Amino acid sequence: MQNHPTSRLSEWTISKLLIWTTSYFKSHNIDSPGLTAEILLAHTLSLKRIDLYLRYDQPLTGDELSLFKTYIKRRITREPVAYIVGAREFWSMKLAVTKDVLIPRPETECLVESALSLPELDSRANRILEPGTGSGAIILALASEKPENIYFASDSSVKAVNLAFMNAKFHHLDGKINFFAGDWLEPVKNTGQLFDMIISNPPYIRSLSIPELQPEIYKYEPLAALDGGKGGLNSIKKIIFEAHAFLVQKGILLLETGHDQKDQIKKIIDDCGKYENVVFKKDYSGYDRMVCMRKK
């Protein structure tokens, strides 16, 4: 720790570290510097954030201070906090995350809300598939709310599938979800399986736009989960053109999309010609970020 009035180990209390680290993060333009300092210090000490203020005058040991310094250095390089602490909360569930999966976003909870708002989900035990599950955030949220349904989730990354299964097991939902590895809908081809709903948050960022994203994203998050190709629509188009073959009559396809892709996606759906009752839904910021459609 530099630029602190004292270098004696005993002087590095929790409160002084929070003050110093918040200031240090501010000087490096780190988002939410105070919150970030709290999260990293609480993780270092295996405490809840509120406990930091109950033990504000507690000094850190040498090992604790050394570990905290490594976390600060990692954050200064713009590594996301979720990767540093190895977890992110989604739908009030703590999920393990690694660099093999996209960090779950708050706006993706809108996708879960949209699915839960559909009356069909209350009528009977539905078969629901999520291709590209990543950490398992979406399918776990649905399974926690509607455990009577039968859930399936896949990902092209075996490491992602293993992580999603681990998250399901942590939340005692592993018995509710069938996990398997494969690219989008490939694993269910030639199985005769049909689903009442297919839900997904596919990559939708244009390839050339990825370097313009925050360093936390383009430097650390998996490219395969971000890159939607030249126009950002490669995966979305593939899913739309293939999903109807795996849906029951009037089955639902629900996707998260880019905020400026509504017109292009409308055209893809029209060109496919297999869907009706197409509805675009807005996220918390008022952007069109989800599209729901039914198989004709």
C-alpha cells in the first residue's frame, strides 16, 4: 500500500483500508469504487459486507493484507469483480462464475420475468430448453420459481456445463435440470424431443464492436459468448431458423437481443415464416431487449 501515513501492519484496520482503497480505485476510474473495495475486502476476510463495519477497527494480518493487495491489483487491470471473487448474484441466487462463462447481467432477469409471466407456465408441467446456458443463471432462476417443469440446458463449452451443474447442485436444483454439452440445438437433433419453450441469451454483439466495450468485458469475458458475428445476428438467426423444429405446436421461443436489433430480427422472423404472435419486450432501461414468438 502506497501513500498511506503509516506503513505499520497494525495500523491497517478495516476502516482505514476501505478509505484508502476507495480513493485508490477512484484515481484509477474504477466503477463503484467504495462498493468494490467492500466486496473485495469482505471476500478477503470471508465476511459479509455489513461485518466490515461491525469490525471496523480490526487490523489485518500480513497474509490477509497480501491477499487483499493481489485482489486490488487484479481489479486495477480491469478484471471484473465477479471473476476475482468467483461469484455473482442473479435472481437472488449466488452463482459461481469463472472466465469460461459470461457474467450474468441484471437486465437478463427481464428475460426470466418474461418467461414467468406467460400463462402457459402455470398450466402444466412444461418441457423447457435453454441452449447456451453458461453459468446456468436463466434455467436455475426458472427452476427455482417453477420446479414442476422439466428443464434441459446445454452449452458448447463442457466447462460451462460443469459449472452450471455445480450451481444447480449448490441450490439443490440438479435433480430438476438435465444438462448436456453441444452447440445450440445440435444436442437435441435426431432425438425426437419437443419442447414447450426454448429460451436463450445468445451472443448478439457485432464483431467489430467488441473492442469498443468496457475492458472488463472484451479483455476477460469469453468471446464466444459475446460475438454475434459481423452484424451481431449469427446465433440469433440460427436459433430462429432451427428452433421451430423442436417446439410443440404453439410452443414459445424467447430470446434476449441487442437493444438496436428489433427491425433486423423482425425481418429474420418474417423470412423464416414459422412463427406468429411476435412480441418485443423492453428491459429496465426501456430498450427492446427481448423477443417472444410462437410456433405456427
